[in-house]
Amino acid sequence: MLGLVLLLGTSARADEDEGAHVRELFLGELATPQEERELQATLQGLADTEEVSSTLGIEYGITERLQVELSLPYEWMSDGERTGSLPGVGAGVGFALVDAEGGLQVVSGVEVAVPTNGERSLGYEGLLAAHRPLGPVHLNLQVGGEREEEETELAAGLSLPAEWVSPLLEFTWSEERPLGAAGVALAPSGDVENGLAGLVDLGTGALGATACLTMERAFGEEQ
């Protein structure tokens, strides 16, 4: 089943902190593509009683509307059992159908997951995302799914972007595992963002944590 993702968000406190924005969410996806010739790399780790994993995500803007993506996940523990494996490599593209600066943004995309352990076939995921300013708060709504899993995942998030510290609150719902996250994103410089959040399994009440580091670099800028 080819899933679709709908994401609704806002811009970052433009009147108070011009240019401030959250680069990555803990559980969901942002509908803001990278700028042309801009590279973004994100390393995220997650740990709780059921899963210990890390993921390296890379995004590169081909044009102002088109970007390519690469995802390298590594599982240390899955379903409470030690694994120590690279389950697959994800590659995808995203395209901005609507890109109104300071207004509505609509992005579509697709990702293909290539298995590396020989235990499953190719996985496919569709993407449709929207971003719209709603005052100082970012509201993110998402629906998606994978063809292989044949299940739908819903996500919602709130963030209050600021120049240095941005609070975030997120939720995801799926048949397998509903999660909640509350944390902050820290931006010590214009090209680096650190994030730390607490996790709770909404089904069992089990607690965990997630952290991420995001770095950006623009190539070919005019001097």
C-alpha cells in the first residue's frame, strides 16, 4: 500500500525571531525542502525498552523545489531483542508543488527502502505534506504508510520556533505502536541544531528518549 503523508505547519515567529525555524522533528517529517545546493545531515538516536536505534539522514536540494534523500538506519535492539544490524537503506525524492514564502507549502515525494539482510522485498512509501503559518506556533499533521506493512500512521506535532531554544510536542499513532515526545531543539549556530526529547509509549506507558544532531551546508553561494 502506497501511503500518503499530510503535514501542516507554521513558520517560525517571524516578527520576533526572523529566520528562526526548526530543522527536524523527532517523530514526524517537515514539509520544507532544502534550498538549491544545500546539504543537510541529521543523526538521530532513539532508546526505550523496545528499541534502540540510530539513523543517519541526508537531504540535498537539486533545485529550490526538488530534493533527494538518503536514510541509513541501524538497529541495536528491536522488539526487546538485540539485533545489531542495518535493516535497509532508504532513498527518495521530494518535490515542492507549492512553495509560497511565508505561506502555504505543499510537498510530494516517494521513498524506496532497499533491504540489506535479504529477509524482505523492496518497501515503498508515498509522501504528501503541507506547511502553513499559523501565528507563532508550528502545527504539523501527517498521515502515511508503507506498501509492505499495509498500515497507516498518523502524526501530529506542535513547535514554537525561536532563535535559540524551540519547544516541541509530538504524537504518532499506528496499529503497532503509538508514541508521544516532548523536548526542545537548540540552535547554537545558524548551521547546527541539537534536539533532545523524552518519549512515552502511549499503549504501555514505557518511557524512553531520543536525541538528534542536524547540520546544514550551502554550496556554490555567491560571494
